[in-house]
Amino acid sequence: MFKISADEGANDFEDTNGLYLIPEPSNKHDHNAVAVCYQNLVLGYMPAELAATYSQPLLALGAPLFVNGRIWAARDNNGIHARAYFYIGTPQEIYR
């Protein structure tokens, strides 16, 4: 299970409907970047060392990959804080 943190674009809530992983080969910072999305919001990115392994199998799918996961967000005096947790199998399992 991986944890992604973001500080924008969420309200106080918790949801277990899942997340989408979307490779971003045209990302100017990292051509292996994999966005972690909830509905139409990018919450953050898969850690670079993992994205390097998963980006090509995800690109080969030709569509975002839905993963079981959970998102939690809360607002306090310092802003909005969110976390996303999800499970993804091995890169070889994505091709199946």
C-alpha cells in the first residue's frame, strides 16, 4: 500500500470508492510520473522510484488504471490536508 499526500482541492471527507493511476509521459519534471487521481482531481504522484517501474505497464494499458483505495481529507487552520492509500499489484500483473 502506498501513501500520497496533497494539500489542496479536497473537503473534510473520507471515501473508499477508489482512485485512478494515470501515467504522464509528457510531465516536464519526470517522464515516468504517475498521477494519483480521485474523480477529476490530481491528489499527488506515485513516488518516483515506484513510478519508474510502473509507468510503462500503465501506459501500455491505454487507459487510466482504477485501483482500490481510500482517500481522507480534513481542513484545519493551516489549510486542507489529504491522504490517499491504494493497493497495486506487481508491474507484471498490470499487463494481465
